[in-house]
Amino acid sequence: MPKEAAEKKPRRKRKSAEPEPRGLTARQVGAGAPPAEVMRLMEAIEADGGAVIGPYREPLGALWQVIAALPIERVAPTPYQRDLSKPHVERLAGAIEKLGRFVDPIIVVRTEDGQYWTPNGNHRLAALKSMGARSVVALVVPEQEVAHRILILNTEKAHNVRERALEAVRLAQALAELDDRPEREYATELEEPALVTLGLCYLANGRFSGGAYHPVLRRTEKFGGTRLSSALAARQQRATRLLELDAVVATAVAALKERGLESPYLKAFVLARINPLRFKRGATADPDDVIAEMLSAAKKFDPGKIRADQVARTGGASDIDQ
């Protein structure tokens, strides 16, 4: 071994700079008188049959919030989040029962009709309801629009493509009615444009294999400058073409199976054959043009020319969402 290499010492990692102190001190969080709008919220909670435990300012941005106990029948999930997972609800209920107490308050926003929407506590709420609970402790956020942004922080349950897509499209539809701003201004809330398009596909066909088409859309789609409602209309047209493509691909897969070819990757194999971006690393393209090319190629796909060894070499993600 060369002397230089033997004497070379490992580099020391640089220590990251400590962040500057910010926000409130512990004593400041509970100090001060709530503003008028928070006082009105507290009065509304009491009128709704709830009980205010106390107001406080959250420590980072010093914004006012309220801890309260709410009648459980007045609390419901926001209409644009993912569907419930029954096994997850059962696991949560079992954990709460075993512990003998509920220690994780949900976040809610009050609607004008005296209901409370939770953007991130759907599974905990369902677990409590399954156990017969009459009330739930919640952190009530005064600003209703915060519910949309809280979904970004939601780590209650891991997402797969289907859940992420349905959550994204439902949120997009709600935002378009609430505040129809340019689509790109909601990039953070919606996560990625491909999920909105896939979500529209799932709304039309709950068994759609979105995971198979996600890589293509992720490479080609972008958030645009048109209003969210217009962008959703354009994505609806794209989703319709994508569903048409999926139907043709499904026919090709069925034909391969009829020839005795069996593999969990048959759809991935067909899509790889018709994908115009397959060998173009880093290339960008218009998503509608790519879908049109894939549809044309899918209609010309000849299962009779496919050999078993070609399918056997196929790897990667299957056509089933993970």
C-alpha cells in the first residue's frame, strides 16, 4: 500500500451550524389574552356542546389555538383525504384499549354549521368511535384553510400511490371551490402533479393500476399557471385518455396470459415496450403526446411476437400498487 494512502486520515465531518433561537418561550405560550376571533371560537365550541380546556399560542409562529373536548358525533374527516384502512383502525383501537387512555389529540377546524373537520385524525377518530367513545380531545385551529396544509404534516399512516393520488385530487377539488388560484401556487399541498391526474383515474376506476403509470407521468407532468379549476378540467381529459390506454394494455396482458405467459410483471412488460421515454434518460416531453404515442403503440402490440424468455427477464415494479 502506498505510504500516502496509509497515512491519509479520514476527514472530520463539519458540524452543522446551530439554528438561531426563534418562537416563544414556554411561559409565553400560555400567557396573554386571546384575540376576539379566538374568544368567539371558544364561545362557539361551548355552544356546540363542547368544553374548552384552554387557549394557547403555538410555540413557533405564536398563532392562537384552542384545546377542547368535543362531542364525537360533531367531528368528521375532511372530505378530501384518503380512505380509511380497517386494519389500521383496528390496530389503533387495540393500542388505545391496551393503554387504557387516549393520549394523542386530533387537529380540527370548525365549519360554519358547527361541525369539526379533522385533516389528520381520521383513523384515531374511527378507532374511538368503534370503541363507543362519546367525546374526543382536539386541538382546534381557528383558520379553516389551515386544514388543507396540515395534510402535508400527516404521518399517521404510510401512503401508497392510490392513497396519495386520491388525497391529492380530493384536496385539489376542494381548493378549486375554496380559492381558485393558479395551480402552481398549490404545489406544496398537492405534492406532485402526477398524483392529481392519477387521482382522477382512481375516482373513475377504483381498481386502476396507478403505480404502473406513475413513473411516466412523474417525468412529464408539471403544475401550470392556469387556475386550479381549469387545470383540473385539463387533467380530467388526460385521465380519460389514460384510462383508455389502460384498457388497451389490459387487453394485451390478457392476450399474453392466453398464450401461457404468466408473470406479476406482465403489465410492466407491456408498458416498457410501448413507453417512448424508455431509453431517453432525462428527456422531457408533453404528457398528452406521450400518452397518445403509448396508446398508438399499445394498439399495435402483437402478443404473438413475444417470447417467454423476454418476459422472464422483466424486473422492477409490478402493476400492483405497493
